[in-house]
Amino acid sequence: MSAEQAAPSRIERKRGRRIQEILTAAAELFGERGYAAVSLEDVAERLDVTKGSLYYYFASKDALGTAAIETLGNEWTSRLENLPAAQEGPPAARLRALLREHITIAVREYPAALGLFLVPREWPREQHERIKELRRRHDGLFRRVVEEGVASGEFRVTDVGTALQCMHASMSQAPVWCEGLAGAAVDRAIERLADTLMMLVGQAP
């Protein structure tokens, strides 16, 4: 391959990394402060770049917000959907694998950005609807396993919807509960929370 052919590939990789940095910073800020309270200036300041440089990649705050929602939401749920431990086996093993992976991602990778999906009504209508769609896709992944476990008699719940709401609410607080922990203490906290949430479907540790 010639140098001329290789150069675009390097440029595209660099551009991709830069876009990911911008999206990560924006997602964190939106999650921390809410959509209305964040400006492009805030994102630029977080990245220590000029506001004008952001316009090279995103035409507006709405465009940046939509990209952050799409990228984070799709990546997170796709990782859960493709999790090998959640593909086969009894419902209890699959559900615990999903819970543990979700909590791990929230705690170790996106502790602030999780808030991006918690209060969709604060977003403009277009982004609001997209957040709701992504949440339905994410919820459906857990719901299918819980319903399968209930149907087989492996799980016992008073109500599937209520159990799922409690799971999601607890997982959203995981980064707060793990704040200040490090190393093995984080791993232990993640395991304990996964065990505790399994009790919502009648599965003792």
C-alpha cells in the first residue's frame, strides 16, 4: 500500500477518536447537568478546545446531543445483547450476567453519562423520543429473560414491570454507591449489587 493510500486511513482513525472524545465529554455533561444546562461552550471547555472546533464535527448542540444519545445508547445495549454469558443457559444465569455487565459498564466506563437516559422529558422532542426508543430496547432485553424465568417457574415476582423498574433504578445509582472505591472493592460492590438485584426475582445469593 502506498503512503498516499495509507494517509486517509490514519486521518479517519484520528477523526474517529476525536469524535468519540467529543461525544464522551458531551454525554458526561448532559448526564451531570441535564440538556438545557449544557452549552457547546461547556463541552469545549471540558475538552480544552475552542467552540469553533466543535462546529467542524457537529453543526449544533442538538446535533451533538442526538449523536451522544445514539452512540452511547446503541453501544451500551449492543454490548449487552452480544454478551456471551447472556446468550444461553437458565434464565437466572443470563439475568445475572446482564445485571453484572450493565453495572460494570455504568461504574467503570460511563458513571456520569448514565444520567443521559434518566430524564428524557428534559430533552427536545426529537431526542426525547429517541431516548424512549433506546430505553424500550434496553428494557426489553431484561424483560425477555425475566418473563422466561417466570414462565418456567425459576423466578418469582409480584409483578414483572415493578421488578424491572427497581432493577433499573438501582443500577442507575451504582456509580454513586461505588464512588470512592477502588480496585477489588469496586468488584466486590458490583457483585453484591448483582446478587441483591437477583433477589427481586426470588433468587437468593
